Amino acid sequence: MSAAAEGTSLTGRVAVVTGAGSGIGRATALRFARAGAVVVAADLDAEAAAESARLAGDAEVVALAVDVGDEASVVALFAACSERFDGRLDVLANVAGIGSTTNAPETDVETWDRVMAVNARGTFLCCKHAVPRMVARGGGSIINMSSVAALVGLRNRAAYCASKGAVSALTRALAVDHVADGVRVNAICPGTVESPWVRRLVVDSGESLDALVRRQPMGRLGRPEEIAAMALYLASDEAAFVTGSEFVIDGGLTAA
């Protein structure tokens, strides 16, 4: 049974999902599409975004290549969205992100800047250009992808932890700034999720995937679809009284 059939519907809404080419971003784009939304699947990798659109089948998913850390690229994303959908923007899911695998003394400035550019500045830029469009249409929902790294210290993740802390703080600030405008802003804090991003991180850091699984109280990693289910809830009218909140989905990692 589809999410729309179960009552969580985005029928008739326009949703932008960044990082939609793989992992949580792809799962979120597909979940929104299956709930009835028209989805703009944005990703730095144009072919990956196009593949997400193909996987949506009969649902309407438009693929666009976007560098969220570049303001001109973000402006072009929302301009294209406005032109195609008559200015409508109801949902924004900021999922695009990259990681880091070093502590602070071992992190070069270029790595720090790139992680902050994608994770923190990218989220800020998309929100900056989405909010006025949502306000003009009477409101909307923004879902920012933070991380358990914003809540607890993770070894050898200095830049990543800092960037996700910024995402969580920005989420709260946006929520209080725009609650009277009808724009809800929330964050999801995933734990370790089975995804191409995590597999690359394991290779880069030399860590063992088995070790990541062993640290999980549930004894497994999360699935992108489980994070996407929360994103769908936050995007929908079922979450009409929810703003400025962070939702931890980590299999008990931060509770242990």
C-alpha cells in the first residue's frame, strides 16, 4: 500500500530534494514521489539524479544537476523550479552532504572548507532561496539532514561534526524566524545508515563496516528508507504542529 493510500499524502505539492542521486536523498525523493508529490531531484551528479528520476517510474520526478555549495547553482535550481511549476514550492529536503575522516590537527583547511561548504553553506543557501518562495505561497516544510554527529562527539570526524552542528543550529533559527510565515523547519539526525556514502567513508578511513555494525545497539545499520519515512512525515500535514525539532533515528546509538 502506498504512503498516500495510508493517509500520508503529498499530492499536488512540489518538493525539492538535494543529494537525490543516492542513499537517503534518493530514498527521500522516491518516497515523496510515491506519496503524490512532484519532485525535483537535485544532485551534483547529473546522471545519478537522472537515475533517481527513472526509478520513480510513472511519478513525476525532474532531475537537475546542482552544486549546493555554489549560490549561483542554487539560484538556478529554484529559478528552474519556479518557472516549471508556476512559482510553487511546498517542501525542501536538504540531504546533500559529504563527510570527513580526520581529527582537527589532521584536517587540512581545504577539507574543512569543502565539508562546511556542502553541509552547512549548502543547507543555508537552499533555505535562503526557498523560504521566500514558500512564504509567498502561504507556507511550506523544510527538512534539514543533520546527524547524530551534531549531538555527540565522533572520533576523526572534526569537520563533519562541526558542519552538522551548524545545520542543527540553523534549523532552530529558521524555525523561530519563520513560524509566523507558515514555514516549518525541522532536522533529522540519522545514525549510521547503509549507503554509498558510508561505504566510501569506510574505505577512506580504513574502518571496518563490521565495527560500525557492532557499535549499534540494534546490531544493524539503518536503511535509507527508514530516514525517508521520517522526512515524509515532516513534509506532510500530519506534522503541522512540528517545527524547530530534531528527530534522532540511530538504532539507539546515542542512548547507549
